[in-house]
Amino acid sequence: MEVRAKTKYIHVSPQKVKLVADMVRGKSVREALGLLRFSTRSASRPVAKVIQSAAANAEENYGLSRDDLYVARICADKGPTLKRASFGARGRFKPILKRSAHVTVILQSMVDSAQ
């Protein structure tokens, strides 16, 4: 049984989200949320929200226990980039790129994967 949740347009660059995603990939939901709670990375809060959302979907829609779930796959994809201007000395243009990301989490039950 696969349960998925997705969040879009978070205002953190995908590179930073991928570092957090690598930290929790393959861990149980409780362990992943514990790691993210005490992480100082800026992307840890949105990633924790997505994992909590996927766990809530599993409990509500499929009747799965939160204790039996683990993060099977998590990916951070590139979202749209806001392009802003900063003007430098001697009339130069210095672009400011405000990147965003889409995060997809897929949880699986440990009981199903053991069979």
C-alpha cells in the first residue's frame, strides 16, 4: 500500500530540500519526524508537514497505523523561479533568483514490504 502527499511552491530552493530529503529517506515516520523536529535546516519544517500529511492520509483513508509506516520515497523537484533585479555599480544588472520547490512523499507500510 502506497500513500502519497505532495506540497507545491515552497519558498526554499530544491537543493536545500534535497539535503533534508536524503536525511529522512528510508526512516520510519516517527524517526523522520523526530529528526526533522530538531534539525536546523530551513527546509525541515515544510518536509515535516508533508510527512505528517501523508501519515494522516494513511490513517484516515486506508486505516493504516502510523507506527507501521516508513518513508519509501521522497523527492524534491524544481518549482518556478521568481526573477528579481538588483542593480550594481556602473549600471550593472545583478539578478536575484528566488527559487521554489515541489516535495512529494510516498509512505509504505512495513508489514506490506515484509511479505
